Amino acid sequence: MAQFLVRDLDKKLMNRLKKRAEADGKSLQAEVKAILEEAAKVYPEDFLEWARSFRGKLSPQTSDSAELIREDRDR
């Protein structure tokens, strides 16, 4: 699992994080990890935007089913 170090955090921020962790019954590390995981979530609207963008890059794949049936019958 990856790790990283954040330097020069404000003491007020550290105290707020510690209080939040204590209120949630977590260690400071677990609380910060939970905050980062929540912040990095992919939200449905973000995924839909990406999917629409990707779909627009694809060439349309349409066919006339009646035409396909006629071709099949002719064979």
C-alpha cells in the first residue's frame, strides 16, 4: 500500500483533525484516510459525464433490422 507525508500542517488544523478522529472513535491516521477516500470518490455525475464523452467518440453502430432479416431470408 502506498504512503505519503504531508508537511507543515497548521496546528489548528491538526487539532481539528485530532478532535474529529476522537469523536469518530478513530485514530488520526484512520480519520485522515477516511477523509481522503471520501474526497477521491468518483461521483455518479462525474462517471456519466465521462461515459457520455466516451460514447461521443465512438462511431455510431446502427443497422436496419428489417434489412438484415430480408438478407437472411434471401440466403
